[in-house]
Amino acid sequence: MLERYRPYEDILESSDQVAFLDPGDKPLLPTLGVIGGSCLLGKIGPFIYITDLTLCGNIEKIPKEEVGLKVSDQQRNILKMIDRKLDTEWSSERPKSPDMWLKIDLGKNLFSGDDQVV
């Protein structure tokens, strides 16, 4: 599998809009059509470059500054989990176990189809 992010990091991070690379095997456009969204497409290397997503309906972007993160282990440096930097990472600093958990607080109750996401 080809590395998608690192070779094109400068391009992906140059926009203040969401941008990502798609290998093209699972087209995004039908999904965007169903939810009333759109995007700009380009080609970078072997990938489809997707940017300037426009979402309609009940879909909204939540700034990462408003996202609350809590974990059962090692709260220190948790923002590294969502900082989008390749040279940082967050770790629980212990082996995975059934008692570990992660809570992502989006700041409000959201609904997804028939299910409430709290």
C-alpha cells in the first residue's frame, strides 16, 4: 500500500479546508450526493485529491478547539491525538486492556440517522 500522507503533506496542509487523498477504489462522490454535499477533485500522483468539501443538511464541522478528549490512561499530551502532526503521537503508555476507554466530546448531542450520538 502506498503512503498517502507524508509525500504530499505540504499540499494537504496548505489549505485551511479539509483535504485528503483517496486511492479511488471507493468513490466519495456518491456518498456526497446522498448527503447533499460537493467537493473539488484533482489528481496528485496516483491519488484523487479532495478538498473544499461543502456539506449540507444537518452536517457541520466542529473545530478541533471545541473537541473534548478524555482517556482512561495518560491524559497528558492527549491533544497530540488530533493535532495532525506526523512527528507527534499520543500513547496510553501501557499495553491495551479491556478496561481502557476513550471519550470524544463534540460539545453537543448529535443525531446520526435513528441513533443519538451523545
